[in-house]
Amino acid sequence: MTEFKRTTWPDAWQKLWQEAGFSAPSLIQDTVYEPLAQGQSLIGVSPTGSGKTLAYLLPLLGKVKPKEGNQLLILTSSQELAMQVTEVARLWGQAIGLAVQPLIGGANTKRQVEKLKAKPEVLVGTPGRVLELIKAKKIKSQQIDMLVLDEVDQLLKEGQLGLAAKINQTLTKQAQRCFFSATANEVIKEIQPLVDGTPLLVDVTADDQSKGMIHHYYLVYPQRKIVDALRRLAHLPDFRGLVFFNELSAMGNAEEKLLYHGLPVATLASDQNKLARRGALESFRQGKIRQLLTTDVAARGLDIYELPYVINTEVPLDKESYLHRAGRVGRMGKEGTVVTILQEHAVKDLKKIAKQLEISLQEVYLHGGALHTEAPISTPDPVSKVKVKTVQKTSVKTPEKLHTPAKKTKKKQKNQKDKGKRRH
């Protein structure tokens, strides 16, 4: 997307670009623009937070024709990502007369069907709901010219391969197919059967300079005191963080305890309805809550403006999980911090992931209301000193103590003598 190419944009896009404060396109945006605009199917790979959404939206939206029905279909790995992509697509699409319709599970199907009657040009949705509407013949997928799988490795790895493949099969062979993710290169074998021919691979990971400085720390803490660590982290100056759990049950328990202590937290989970998830995410973005507890459902694609912290309450299950969680901070040049809370025996597991991702780890300590890279200096407890002195003093045999047994014996003999009188 060279400067010359941008001059061919409509005035509305020129204005949006300037208002967004963009000085130049990111590397992935610049590299894939021409191939996508020319109709090539491709696999786009770039770091998290490098602008992949606009990288595929701008060249594809530029080819969509107003008032000619469904033409562009974007599949996402989560409801949250679908809504986020919808917002961006609407901003740029409506500026050139295009309608964008979200199609996600958990929303009212009848309302979606009614809105589809208006024949929106751009559809954004999750695979389950989109396939349902295709089968019901509410979406004429044969008319769709362009298909995008956003966070494609998530879509193809976690049981959605069947759904995505079925949707793909309903499109014509001539349709343009695009696949994007920070780790899309790891599912090339799964992508290949979805395309007629060999898609172009564009991987700018090694050359991309859009990521800001991210500090990767680990905090050794007892398992039973994880909630205590979260409480203390929540009181750090200007703290606002996504808190990741590997299990829903652990997240639920932590939420209950944190709310009991009066901390402003909320949860974002796959078992919540659409309104609850949207409300939690909006409250977090607006700064009404300090911690948003979640699972990997929020690790993909979500863009939270200038998020300072990502907290892992245990070592993520694999390197992809760590990479995408960490990708919520350090976006588009901003600085961020990732802290993994773990036990001593799990340090080696985290270091293994760090080695695979080629990131440097440092142990951090939580004391004095702040995070420190140096361990606190332990000082003797003055109370303990007093106790020790007392023990030493009482352990010495004094003359008075030596005479104590004789007194007790004499008193005992007297009591025995008086005992008979009381009985009488």
C-alpha cells in the first residue's frame, strides 16, 4: 500500500486514514495490499498487533460493489473478534456505501435473517451461525467472491475445521480465499485443501518492527494464594490487565473471591451469553474494571487500546497460547508487561516456551505495592528476637527453680493431710 496507491482511495478513506493518525501502513498492510487487490488467494502471517485486520479489509472492501448483495464473508474464531472486525469494517465500509452485517452465535437468529433480506455486501461471523444460515438458504454463498479466515490456525485447530471446510465448499472455486494469523504458517497443510491451487504465502514476521517493547516476567507464588497475588497486582499504580486462566473453573473461583473483597473485576468466558460478554469487554475498555478474567477466548485478535498488563495465572498450555495472550500488549509500538504467576516446579516449563519463542524472561518480586526485579532484603523480626531471648532465659536453671520441687512436695503432703478432714 504505497503512498501512490493511497492517493487513488476515495476522499472518505483519505479522511479516515488521517483521523486515525496513521503515518504509514504497517509491513503486512503494505505487502499484501496489491496481491489481495488483484484477487490472489494468500496466507498472511505477521506478529500480533501489527494491523492484520486492515491489511485484508482495505484491499478487499475496495473491490466490493455497492447494492450487489453478499460479496465478502469473514469468518472469525470468537464472537468478540467478530464484533471487533465488524466495527472496523463498518467504519471503512459505510464510508463508501457498504453495509456490514455480523452473524454470531448467541444473537437472535430471526433478527439476523431479517437484516440479511437487505442484502448487505459484507458478512462477518462465527462458523457455526454462518453455516446454519447457509443451510437455511438465507445466505447465497455461491454469490460470495471473497472469503477470509481470521485467526485461521484457531479455526482449523479447535474442532472448527469441519465447519470452516463446509462453508468453504459452498463457495465457487473461483472465489478468492485469504487466511490470516500470527501463527498461520503452522497450519499450511490444513489450509491447502481449502484452496484450488497454491495460495501465496506472505510472512513478514522476521522483518516486522511494529511491536513495542514487551517485558516478560514470572512471579513465583504459592498455588493456594493466587487470588492474593491478583489482589495485590490490582492495587499497582495504573494497573489494568487481562487475567488468563487455563480452566473455566479456576476463573470462576477467582472471580467469586475477588468480588467478595470488593475488587472491580469481570469475566469473559465462552459459556456466557452475548450480552454478558459484550458488557464485560466494554466495561474493561472504558476502565470501569481493573481486571478482566478470561480464558484463551480473549487471546485472539482482541485489540484493547494501550492495555498495559497481561497476567497468566499459570503457565499457558503451549507456545501459541502464550504468544497470542502476550499479543494483547505491545500493539502498534506501545509498551506492555506480561507476568506469569507460577510455582517453583513450573519455572522450567515456562522457560521452555520462552526459548521456543525466543523471548527473554526475568523473575519479578511483588512487595511494597510494586513489582521489583530484585528480591526484597529479609530483615530479622524484632518480635522473634524477643521470643528467642525469652526461651533462652527460661531454659537456664535458677536457684529458685531448683527449690521448687521441695515446695511442691511439702504442699502436696499438707493437702493429703487436709484431704481426710474434708472427707470427714
